Amino acid sequence: MKTQRIDHLSHVFMFPNGNAVQVVRWTGQRIHLAAADVASAATPLPTGSKILELRAGEDCYVRFGDDAVEASQDGDSDFYPRGVQTIAVPLDANLQPYTHVSVIRAGVDNGVFQAMKIY
């Protein structure tokens, strides 16, 4: 199996005491969705996304898939709590990253959902 080197995912900075801190490098490509009481339309991820930083303003359910994907508040969507998480884009049956995402709120408050492409 061929291993691909990925060396542009982060920057390493040094604290004054010499300890390193690793900081994620963003591509500048992102999508914004509203996590509301109905599922968002299937929204294309930034082209070629394999690693994303997800930002949720409120708890929500997220589902990745093709251009017909629809999030729901039951077992077929993943729960993402309010906050920031870095994830690998889930793979389809052909082991290719999904290309679309849909979100729906998990509680009573609407929120903003953002997916930023890292790689």
C-alpha cells in the first residue's frame, strides 16, 4: 500500500519557552448552513474535501452523503455538540469521501453550522 505524505495540514509555532504548538492550516474553502427545525438541503462540500473542521453554533445532527442526503434527528445522522471538531470526511461504499452534507438542529435553538476544508 502506497503511503501519501501530507505535510501541509498544520503549522508548528514555538512558544517563547521553546515548546511547540501545532496549529491547523485552513484552505479558506468553507460552507455555511443553518441548523434549523427542518433539514438543510444537501450542500456540496468544498471540492476534494477529505479533512474538515466542523463548527456548530448549537447542537445538531449531521449526515454526509451524495446530492440527495438529508439529516434527521434519528439514528441515521451523527450528533455534533456545539463547538469545534476536526474530522475525516466519511467514506461511501466505494471508499471515496462523501461530497455533500445536511444538518438539522438537535434541540430547540437554531444555529449556524460551518464546515471548513483543511485537506
